[in-house]
Amino acid sequence: MVAASANGGGIVIRAAVPEDAASIAAIYAPHVLVGTVSFETDAPDARQMRARMAASDGLYPWLVATIGAEGGVLAFAYAAPFHKREAYRFACETTVYVADAAQRQGAGRLLYEALIDTLRAQGFTQAIGAIALPNDSSIKLHEAVGFRRAGVYREVGYKNGRWIDVGHWQCQLNDPAVPPVEPRRFADVGVVRG
């Protein structure tokens, strides 16, 4: 798949490969171990991340942002099934994580825009983002790329000694057709920008 480069910033957006799993796990671990952004309590290692990437089975994208074509991973984003039941297959849940050292460099937004553009090209109809609240920066990012608040589940997660609300943000990717068109595989579409 061809990498998509950001305008002048040196940030490259590309499809994640199994060799990125250790970097992805390292970016994700602090969110699991210290924060409340993720509701996992045990940080997955590189092997577990590779297994999660493989579980997308070529349908759901996993993307990374790097500095230059050969640079280290600054951020990752992916889509996953919104729910497992068959009728939900036209919607997906999206996630983005940025390394602490790369915060406020624009990598998260560029990456999320590429993920949304890719999902649109694949033919998904809706993207859902779940945000542990409060999280103003994540809300701003989601809304900047087209998500709108869809609702809040109150006190549904308990982590680090407190109950946490989860907000859902929704982005319409394509008009729902009747009958719906099956989404195309990421393996067939590749990374799409703009």
C-alpha cells in the first residue's frame, strides 16, 4: 500500500505492518496502566497486538503515523466491528492513540482523517468513537474530523478507583443504501487520503 504524506510536516500515514506491533503496544501501554482512556487493565504486548491486527482479517484498517518513511511510529489508529451481530457490519468503531512525546504535533488528526477517508472509500456507513469522559482533547479531535455527540453511558466503567462515563460520537461516512452495499476490504482499498 502506498504511504500518504502530510503537507510539509514530514509525517507519513501508512498501513500498519506486523513489525509495528511493538511500537503500537508501547504507545498504548500508558493508557492502559495509568490512565482511564482505555478500560483494559493489562497492557497487551507486541505478540497480542500482532494478533489483534491479524484479527482484522484484511477488512478493518490499522494505520500508523511516522516521521518520514523510515521513522518510528508516533501514533496508531484502527477500525473494528461496532458490534459482532451481522446487521451491524456496515458500521465500525474507531480508535486513535498518540505517543505522549508526539502530542500536539498534528499526527493524531492526520491519522484520524486518513482512517475516516479510508473507511468512506471502503463503503462503511457509520463510524462510532467511544470516549472515556472527561477527555476534552479526544472530543475536539473527533469533532474536528466530523463526529457528533450521540450519547453518554453513565458510570459504566470502574478503573483507578472511580466510575467513568463513556460518551459515544458518531460520524456518517456514507449514505445508507437500501439494500446496503457490502464494505470493501481494506486489503483491496489501501490507505486513502482526501
